[in-house]
Amino acid sequence: MAESMKGLKRSHRCTEVNSAMVGKEVTVMGWVQKSRNKGGIIFVDLRDRSGILQIIFEEANCGAESFAKAEKLRAEFVVAITGKVAKRGGAVNENLKTGDIEIIADDIRILSEADTPPFPIEENSKTKEELRLKYRYLDLRRPDLQKNLILRSQVSTLTRAFMAEEGFIEIETPTLCKSTPEGARDYLVPSRVHPGSFYALPQSPQIYKQLLMCSGYDRYFQIARCYRDEDLRADRQPEFTQMDMELSFVDVDDVIDVNERLLAKLFKETIGVDVQLPIQRMTYKEAMERFGSDKPDLRFGIELHDVTDVVKDSEFVVFKNAIEAGGSVRGINAEGLGAMPRKKIDALVDFAKGYGAKGLAYIAIAEDGTYKSSFAKFMKEDELENMINRLEGKPGDLLLFAADKTKLVYDVLGALRLEIANQLGLLDKNEYRFVWITEFPLLEWNEDMGRYQAMHHPFTMPMEEDIQYIDSDPGRVRAKAYDIVLNGNEIGGGSVRIHQNDIQEKMFAALGFTMEQAYEQFGFLLNAFKYGVPPHAGLAYGLDRLVMLMAKEDSIRDVIAFPKVKDASCLMSEAPNIVDDKQLEELGIGIIETEASEA
């Protein structure tokens, strides 16, 4: 039967007790990790969020009543224990922070009994994630998850302190907003007071933070909840957290300077990693040409090489067709994999097909310098030699080539270099390689919509020297946009914003918007700009992704308290779920059943 805490007060968390306190009486509280009855003496490992502390029960010390209670203890019972700190009687446990001490118990209260949990509460759990997420309140007791969430809290606290020191003002922006469909799909919230009308949950505080610059707040900051109705991946959730900022009277270098110093502070003070400043910068064009990605992982080489000029006169139909269609032929050198069995090469081909490739061409160079190739019979000897030289191929290497539209070639080889690095064990989670990617294209062509769309958002400033092309050649225009990338993950991104009306009008025209349509969606921002708007710029981090990398986890679910799964549902609370007809009636909403379309 559960006892109360009346008259009892916790003096220390488990790992706050140390060898300097030997002989002192303490009161600790927490969960029973395990209990071992050795006959006449009971060992209990007590766990709280700080760690584990060993408790010793001997009837001569604690009395018959407390000893009897200790005999009843099972995993996850919640207890309060009072006793004296002593040097550990047995061998020191080097794996525990409290491994050299123990508590000789005087008294115990069982504050709550517990059923046997559906899985062990232990680090590096082997239990299936679905079961752990169903009982997430138990999963969150695991020390590794608690460590991750404590790290997340430290990042938030340090960020707030740093931003305050830098003159930023923390301001909350609305979470019930107007829907602006340009971008990802909105989550919509029906209004009871305005039947037939809907709010949208914010995808970011973008428009509001720009309005705050119009309002003269100069430097804004917020840890903001954001929502996007998109398909999920390991590093994406329907609701997520941004560390968001906006600055007035600045340009690209000013924003980068503040954020480099913020990152250096966060990594040093939380996980003891020194970030070398200044952080490397690389243009979007260079990143795509060298790594096939605008978020390159720089922990390893395996760079892309353009061989289009080498094979431009080739009779190999795959290369020929790609080049004639305006595409390119590029390759990577998987060093040391020249002896890879054909079955594994075929697996790489299948991997490439998953990214849209029709296939892969390869040259495997044997240790004696001879080679075998999937396309040699279609090539001249000097063409093959030139291809090998361009990729700096040497005995023992495997050269892989893709030929298609250049964007597709980048996607395929960019993914393939990561897959090969993973197979070779080159992805060291203890190494942190940052890079700024700059000079993104302002616009990208959307085949489905038949028009350009903003690569970032419609308020991104073009590079001044490219404004002249925005009417005649929109695809050529570069943006004053920048992403901060860590180990192949975009952890943050931002841009300088447009503050001149004439440039904003040109941007909307390039996007296929009339000014009437622009005002319909963004009128309150455009109207605000009529009353004096400073040059401004900003950046937002994905807090979940940043902490995931700092914690060396593979999924953001491991750094979020109550995450959702791939269909955007919560296995624990069973959200989303049906609601009462009365609630729907109040909102003027009817649910219409539709038959699933036939395949």
C-alpha cells in the first residue's frame, strides 16, 4: 500500500551524493532499477533522472519493519529512503558516478507500487520502437532518453542566454494564423465563431518576424512550435521546434557571425566540442558539383567528377542520349572497392534506381591494373583511360557513373556516396563537420505547376548583381540565402529579405503571382512595408535535428518527449481520433464517407 511523503523531504538526487558525504544522513527518492535479496542483506539500485545509487538494507540497521518493506520491492516501485552514506563495501563500480559509495538504509517508504513493465527500463533498449512509443511514459524513464532531453533543455537555456546577451528580444508569435498555401501543406483549424473559415497552424513564424522588424524591434528571437502536414521521415515530424531569429540593418556576414558564435558556445558548453571558427563556406553550385547535394557531408571524400567532356563523342547510347538531352555524365570513385562482388555492385545499382537512375555504369580496377567494365565494349580505349584518370582511379578502386538530367545525376551520386561511406564505416558520429552553403538559386522550376517557385520563400532577396536577370532569365538568379549544414544534415537556414517594393513585385511576377493575388495572401505584410521597413535578415534552426546530431542519435524521435510515427499518429495517446458529433455540429463540419478509389 502506497505511503505518503508527510514530514519527509528529499535532500539529494541520487548522483548528488558523493564520497565527501561519507557518514552523513541523506534522503533520496526515485524508482527501483533492480533489487537483489542475498539473505539477510538486500541490495537495491535506486534510479532518478541523475543516475543510479546503491542502497543496502540490513535488518540490524533499518529494523524489521523497513527490512520487510525492502523484501517486497520490485522494479519500478517508487520509494523514499533515508540512510547514511558509506564507502562501498564491495568492489568499486567504475561505470557508475556513485560507484565508490552506497547508502546504508535506516528507513524506507514505498510511495507507489508498480506492475511489471512491458519491457525493461534500460539503456540501449532492444525492445521494438512501436511498443516503446505505446508506453512512452515508461520509455522516457530510460537513462539515455533522459540524457537526450536534458541536453535539449541545456541547448534551449544556453541559446536564450546567448541571444539575450546579443541584444535579442524574445517575442511569441501566433499559432493560429492565416493559411498561405505557397509552401508545404498547412494544418487547418476550423473556427466556431466564423463558420466556414479556418485558421492555419504556422509552418514558421516567417511573416510575423518580418513584421516585428517593421515594428522596430531590431533583433527578435523565439523558440517556436511549427507544423507541416507532410510525410514523415526519421528527421521530420508533423510538429517541430525552431530556434528562430531575425535581425535589422544587417547583411549575410552579420547573420553568419552571430550564429557561428552561438554554435561554438552550444557545442562547447554542452558536449565539450570545439567548433573551429570561421566555419567553411561553399556556394550551392560548388556543393552540387562536388558532392551532389546542397547539404554535403564533409566527413569523407568520394567527390563527384564531371566526365561529360570526356565522353561527349562516345557511341555508348546511355551517355550519348543523356548529353544530347542537355544532361551530363558524372562519376565517383569508391576507393578500395574494386574487388566488390558483382552481386554487391548490382545492389548499388538497385540503390541508385531508388533515386530515379535507370542504371549505373562501372569500371572495377583490379590490383594488377586491369579492369572490367559494364560498358567497355561501347567505348574507345582512350575514352576509358580518360574517364579513369578524371576520377583518379588506381588499382583496387571501383568507379561508378550516372548519366541523365544533371539534377537527377546529382541526386543519385549524392545518395550513392553516402551509401558507400556508410558501408566503409566513414561516418564517424564523434566528428562534427560544419559548412555554410550560400548563393542558392532564388527560384526553381516546378514541372507540375508549370511555373517557378521560390526555393526558400517569396521574400528572399536576390543577389544584387543578379537582379537584372529576374525578368529575362529567372533561373539564373542567385539568392542571398544561406544554410548551415552539419554532417550532411541541414540544421538551419535563412536569408536576407526583400525590403524594396520594386524587387518584391518582380519576385511575385517571376512566381506567376499578380499583385492582387500577392495581396490576397500576404497583404498585411506588404501593407506594413509601405510604412518604412529596414533591411533585415534571419535564420531558423531545427532544434530537434540539431540536438539529434549533438546526442549522436539516428532519429529525432529520440530527442522529442512525445513523438509521432510515420503516419503522423501518436501510439500512446491514439491521436488523431474521432470527436463528438456535437463538436462537429458546433463547427458546422460534416464528415462525408468516400469509397476508396479502385486501383
